[in-house]
Amino acid sequence: MGMEIRLKVKEVATRKGFNQSSLSRAANVDFKTVKRIFQDPTRDVSVSTVVKIAWALNVPLADLLEVSGEPHSRPTPDESS
């Protein structure tokens, strides 16, 4: 299984009293983008969007990320050569 990144934007925003509309305005992120993140937290989103949202929510970026699994492994160099 590969790595999966899930955004916890909906949970954090709700806990801090934001809905989709108010978060969109506070983060200066398109409403449709916020709506998609709320509906599909595993959706690929640009880093700059997540940074804007973290800033608007006044939380560290790491608070919005949940990582599970492991990235695909890279081949290791043969230590005998």
C-alpha cells in the first residue's frame, strides 16, 4: 500500500467555528476549492492552498495533515559495490 495524505481541514475549521464560506473568505481561497476539500479530504491540493488555510485557521500546517502508509520505496544502492 502506498502513502495517503488526508487533509483535516473540515474537522479543524468546524472546531474553530468556520464553515466553508467563512473559511474561503478568510483564507482567500476559491469557495469551490474549499468545498472540494471538505467533501474529499484525500484530494490533491496545492501546498500554497493548504498554507493559506492553515494561516486562516491559525494552526501549524502539520495540524491539517494526516499521513498513513508509506511512500513507495526507492531501490537502495548495493552496499557491496
